[in-house]
Amino acid sequence: MSEWLVLSIAMASACAVVLTIAVLNNRRVAADDDPSQTPDVIEYMTMMIGVVYAIVLGLAIAGVWEGRSAAQESVRLEAQALHEVRERSSVYPAEVRDTIRADLDAYVAHVVGKEWRVMAEQGTLTERGTELLARVRADVTDYEPRTEHEGQAYQPLVDQVAAADDARSSRGENAGETMPALVWFGLIIGALVTVGLIFTLQIRRTFRELLLAGLFSALIAFLLFLIWSFDSPFGRGISATASPFIDLFPGAGG
């Protein structure tokens, strides 16, 4: 099911539930009921709970967005490090250089073609990707430089492979969902309480009040959807992309 379809259903459902309860509740109100008698303390508590929940939502959105940004940055660092290995290996003999580049291309093609789907669906890296990167490391570290120029390039190449491995590990750590179940429980309960407090203010059936109630509940649903969408950096909604690999290794996209 499309994420946008889920969002539309969630927002429409939230509006429908709130408006239905408001209409049914209004039918039970006595003819002589005076809505101006709502205690001031209830209005104050409603306002404070709304403010607190808004802060919690803001922190949750900032947290998942930061996780998504960190995931994208790890992809960029990994792709850049591998690109440096490919370019700097040009000082090596042709057979060594071609072996390094062939194994690099095989690793990048695997990451873009298969490992990305595994991260999106399962939240983990693949063993095949680990094996291919280990092969690249072996290509670089097992070669013994024969000239001073090759010797000067050797250690930077080793460092770039290590940087790529570190970025890959970071990518794996960011592949899964970041929000604990307990936090989700608090967000959902907070949403129910915040929306439910609308009815403590004796909402009536006027168009203006029903419109505001519907928009408010739809906004809460949208913000929760936004958190859920960002919660899996490689799997849902506005997710991290493999564009750094494709930009630096054009052949990987095919």
C-alpha cells in the first residue's frame, strides 16, 4: 500500500471519528445547556497538554530527521571513499588497478542493486556485500608497492578502504527503525488525549468549530505519519537514496 494512501486514510479517519463523536455528543446536550460555563482550569489544562504534546512531536520529528540525515551522510562518505580508491589506484600496474576497479564495481553494483532492497525490507546489510568489500580490502592491502610513487599511494588507499568500511557499518546501524515501541506508545496515547480534550470544551456543531476540530485532528495524524515515514531511513517515504553511488559510479545504476 502506498505511503500517501496510508496518510490519506489516516487523516480522513481521524477527521471522521472526531466529527462523528462531536455530532453524537451534541445530540445528548440538554436544551438549556450553557457552554460558557466551561471551567477556566479545563481550558488551561487543555492548552498546556497541547503545548507539551507539540514539544514532544517536535522532538520526535527532529530525532527521526536527524537519523535520516545521518543515514544519507554515511552513504555519501562510503561512496566518496570508494571513489577515491578507484581513482588513486591508477598509480598501480594495469593488472592490479583493473582488479581493484572490477571488485569495486562489483561491490557498488551489489549495494545499489540488491543490498538497498534488503536494507529497506529487513533493515540489515547482506553477507555478500561484506564479502565483496573484504575482497576490495584484500586487493589493496595484499599488493606490495614496487616504486616510491606506489609506496606513497599505498597507505592513503588503505585508509580510504577503512573509511568506506566504517561508513558501511554506520549505514547498517541506520538501516532499521530508530523509534522505540515505547515512544510510539506515548505518541499515540498523547494524540488520543490531545484530540480528546477538544470535547472537554463543549464543542458545538457550528461549521467553524467542526472545521477547526477536523483540521486539528488531521494535523496530528499528518505529523504522526511524518514521524513514521522518517523512522526507517532506507525504507519509507522520503528515504535516503543511493544517488552518491550512482553519481560516482555511473555503471552501478544499470
